[in-house]
Amino acid sequence: MKEGEQLNLYNISAAPHIRDDVTTASIMGDVCLALMPSVFFGIVHFGVRAMFIIIISLATCVLSEYVYELLMKKKNTTNDLSAVVTGLLLALNLPPGVPCFIPFLGGIFAIIVVKQLFGGLGKNFMNPALAARCFLLISFAGIMTDFKTGEMMWDGSFLKGADAVSGATPLACLKEGESLHIPSMFLGIIPGCIGETCLPAIFCGAVFLKMRNVISFKIPVSYIVSFSVIVYAYGIFCGKGSGLSFVTAHLLGGGLMFGAFFMATDYVTSPVTDSGRFIFGVLLGILTAVFRLRGSQAEGVSYAILCGNMVVPLIEKITMPVPFGREKRKYGKTQN
Amino acid sequence: MLMLGMCPTLAVTSRAGNGLGMGLSTTVVLIFSNACISMLRKVIPKGVRIPAYIVIAASFVTVIDLVMQAWFRGLYQALGVYIPLIVVNCIILGRAEAYAKDHAVLLSVFDGIGMGLGFTAGLTLISILREIAGCGTVFGFDFNKRFFDGRYTPVSIFTMAPGAFFVLAFLCAFIRCKKGNSKGTGSFACMNTDCGKCRRCKGKQ
């Protein structure tokens, strides 16, 4: 018997010892299930093309993880489903009309560059799916902001009136100062990325994750509330229409809800402490509002979450709880 | 692997021609400054040697700057402020400090040629890769239109700063990997303190 094998016989760790059935695979499986309503709605709403994009993205992510680990002689981790989640999230963040090489390139970038090169699951410093989306957004700005699909099954015309169908997302319309139809935005019958348009589907998934104790609502709630407050204040002080409808349109119009519940709550790239989560959410809210209201692009959720991911180590450092019995260190002073 | 002069590497290598031009002009400056510093190595006082090196390098950079302005107008405009910035390129000072200040003139000249050509090769390689990925061209030759009918969609992130980091990182990883395999000993100290393969660990044993 080799040395290494002997070590594995005894699992020595410090107290407390908690036994639990939760594994990475079970958590990732729950996230996959929670994404299913959005996937289903995306396919119904945007047509078969959306399904192909989701399949390509999934297959690329899983395959590139498998191939990379095979080549680098690492342990095969495709069974923990994290690559599946990355693939789903990436596909749901793409416009439905993109050519096939977009999810393919994005999947490779997400898994190999953002995740595996930094050491695999748990060591990626930013959300792989979002990083890939931003990579694509910077590289193919034209393709990635083109939301004309031509084959939308429900184009929302029965809600808005026949001539109201356009290829611009609600956020782009907002930027141009057009008015919007709130109910169709809530139901998701609008142009947008595959998974981000339908609010009921996102809420279903989020409530399921909450019930299974996979995510806490601290990040999403603080994110959405801080974002709303800033946008509301901006609406009043800068005269962008009557406050509330402006806020509602911003909340429902883009990837905010999807990002808040599925992206910002990613375990690896969000703080573990409770107060840290609160700070993280508020930071995301501020950044998203700034990017959307003052930035050159209509959407700012993905950049905001990536920027937030960068400061997570700092947030954790300042919010780390002090073990019982130790003195709290605070700017050189000691607390009694 | 020497990691010197990264500033122009990342800034100007979005086109192969720029990378080559930058590399060659740095080479010329490096050769002359090495020769000059080596000639004056007994005259320059120890205490003020760095300012003296910079003055010498700056005069050659000015020469190159004016020459390019006169004869290579397009390249001069493409490289812009990075030509004067050769003065503070780490390679110039690094080689002066590490080699030219205590070696003979001829040796220093050859050191300048070798270092400069290596730098040029590196810059050109990075810029060729970036131009292929980011524009679909090589040295301005549009192979995308010629061979692929324009069907290749350029990944424009490669012409921007992040693309430079990607290419540089992948090239470094590739070189490290190749070096480690061919000799059986990595040229770098490993993170693991007792691998028994890298130089540091071998020294310990």
C-alpha cells in the first residue's frame, strides 16, 4: 500500500463533525431543476433555435471539462454537474438568434479559461457563465445585442397591439425613452436573452432553490432593493417619467432577476458570511444601476456581477466572524 | 524565460506589423545603448549609473524616433507614444545593468543583438496570433476573405488589451510546458517544496 492510500483511510478533521447528504452534485442538480422552467419557457417563446443553443452550450461545457481533465490527467469531475449548470446558465444568457459557434466558443471559454485554468470548481474567481457572456459580448458586440429572432411563437402582439413588435429589448427602448407594456414584460413576452425574460419561471426556480435550502435570499433581496432605490431616486431627480413605472420597467426588463437569483448566488463567487452577502447585494445593486443608467450599453447586470465577484475576497476578509473567545481586531484597537 | 518589457508587448501587438516594428526598433536601441554603455563602463560613476544609462538610451531612442518619423510614417503613427517609451523599457536598463556594465563592447553588442532578436520574435509571435484571431489577417494579408470567403467572424476581443493577456498567458504556459518536458526538469521553481524535479528541489537534495 502506498503512502497516499493510507492517508485516505482516516478522515481527520476538527470538530464539529456534521454528517449530511448534500453533495456538489445534489446542489447542482437542484440548480438544474430550478432552471428548467426558464429553459422550457425559452424554448416555447423563442422556438427550436433556442433549444439548439441550449444543447450546444451544454454539450460544449461538459465535453470541454471532460477533455481538459483527460488531457491534464486530472480527476474527472463531470459527474458533479457543475459544467451542466454553467452550460445552462450560459445558454440562458444568450440572445436566441445567435449563430451556433457563439455558444460553442462561450462554453469553451467558460470551462477552460475561467474555470479549469484557475484550478477547477471552487477556485474560479468569477462566474464562468457570466465571464463567457462578457467575453462574447465584447468580441461580437453586433451579434450579441441583436435580439431579432423572426420566429418567436408568441410575439406579444395580442397584448400590445399589432404594430408594437420590435427587435429591441425593453432596456434598449428605455434608453431611447420609449414607453413599455408592463404585463407582457412580466410574463416575458418580449425580446431578450433566452432565459431572462419570463419572471414567473424565474420565481418558480428561485422558490424551489430556497425550499431546498440551496440559496439564501439575502443577496437577491439586497441586490434588487438597492437597485430599485437608486433607480427610483434617479427617476425622480432626473425626470425620467413617473418614478414607479420607470423602476418596474428596469426591474422586469433585462437580466436583473435572472442574474440576482441564479448568477449572484453562485457559491464559489459570492461571500459566505451573512453580512458579506448583504454588502455584496448592495454593491451589485449600485453597480448595475450605474451601468444601466449612465453606461453606454443598455444592460449592466453581467458586468456588475463580475465586478462584484472581484471584490468578494475583500468582503469576506472584513466580514469574517470572530471565533468565540478571540478578541476582535479593529484598526489596532481591541474590544473587551 | 525573461519577462521584461511587457508594456509595449501588451499595448502595440494588435497587428503583426506593429509588433515587428516595435521589436526591431527596440533591438536597434538595445544594440547601440549596450555598446555605448559598455564603452563608457569605466567612466560612469557607480552612484549615478542609472541616470547615465537612461540618458544614453534616450539619445538613441530620439534618433530612432526621428528616423521612423522620416521614413516609416505609417508605423510611426501606429506605434505612437510607445516609441519614446522605449527609453523606460525594462529590457534596455535590464541588459545594461545585468550585462553591458561589466562586459567588453563586442560581447555587449552581441548580447544586444540576441536579446533584441528574441524580443522581436516574441512580440511578432504574439502580434501574429492576435491579428489572426482578432482581425482575420496576417501582416495585413486578408486570409479570411481570400480562403474562407469572409466566413470567419473575427473575435475582436483579441485586438483589445484582454486579448493580449490571453495570448501572452497561453504562450508562456506553452513554453513552460515544453521546457519542462524536454529536459525533465522545469526551468522554474515549483510550488511544491519537495518535488525532486525542479532546480530548487534538486539543490536541496
